[in-house]
Amino acid sequence: MRITRCTNSRTVSLLILCGLLTVVLLACQGKQRVPDNRLVEDFSGKIALLPVRNMLTIYGKGVNFRCPLSGRTFVVGDIPPGSATYLTDQLFSILKKKESFEVISPSQASGAQFAQLAKAPPGQTELDLLVATGKALGVDAVVFGRLYRFAQRSGGSFAVTTPASVAFSLFLIDTSDGSLIWNGHFKETQQSLFENLFDAEKFFKRKMKWLTAEELASYGLKEVLQQLPLD
């Protein structure tokens, strides 16, 4: 397979986009879709990455959110401003390094999504919008994510009061038919070696340190993307 790789007005446009996307997302609580988990071999070369969504801004803290696409349930927790952007940037950086496909940037993809949303017919679901955006960009698939928790550690690298905790989901949608090709999930609150002796390898791999939320998220992205069926 070969997949080849602020102005005030812009700020207002992004705020409008976030508001409209929230309405679409809240309306999209349909039947759970089972991922194909298939190796993608017939793509022409491009995927689009949409910005990761901050679920705290949509549902609020402490809400149990059941994802309509995967059926998994997450408790929405603390997500400091900029966390979803950080996760998006890290995801884009990792995907850009893969030689088997070209990635359309989150900024370009969100611009196309905004254009599609502006002319969306009544009753359009989040999935409909993703497919329409992908087709407008001429890509084979759309990658998007949801951030449920990004709690920072309290303390330093070798002693903490509260450890970092991160939870997110990633999805790969086929733009030809809207099928869910793949989804990956990461949910971890870091534990000490003595709290989890069964996962000592992970503790030592992380140099026996208490990670920041950013570091934990980066580990999670690399772990989840190892299963992405695009290599």
C-alpha cells in the first residue's frame, strides 16, 4: 500500500465551529458501530487528521460518557486549556513520520469541516459530517480523537502527591462508506512499582519516573498507534 503523504475573525470562526460541532456531537448518540479492524490496502494515499475534541467543554466534569461509536464508557475529568491541542499536535507529528501515507493537517481538515458544517442539511450526524469532510478533502480516511481526561501530576519526577491521569480515544473512518475501520483507546492513571508489580516492565521503561500528563499522553499515543492498520 502506498499512501503519499490568529486573526480575530479566525478566532470567531473557530468558536462558531466548536459550538456547531457540539450540537452535532450531542445529537449523535446512535447505535454502536463495530470496527472492521482490517488492514487498509486499497487506499490511494491520503488521510485527514481532525483536531482532538475536548469532552470536558461539552459534557462537564464527572459525567459518564458512553461513546456511540465504540460503546466504551469514560468518566470525563480535568482537562486544562490547551491539552487537546497538545494531543492533536503530538498525534500529527507521529503520523507525519509514517511513510505509507500522507496526512492532511488538522488546521486544513478543520477548515474543510467548517465549510461542510456551514452547508449541512438538517439532521446531519457527526458521522455524516466526517464523511462529507473527508470527501471534500479527497482523502480515503479521517482520523479523529476525543480527550476525556488530562490531569496533571502534583509533585516532581520522583515524588508525587497525585499522579498524572490521561484518557482518550482515536478513530479511523473510511470516507467511502462511513465504516469504522479502527478505534484505539488509552486510559491510565500512573501507579508506582509497588502498586502494580505486574506491570514492572512499563515502570522501568519509563525510567522509574512520575510522568507529567504530557509525557503520559505521548506514551499512550505511541502505544495505541502501533495498532493503526495503515502500515
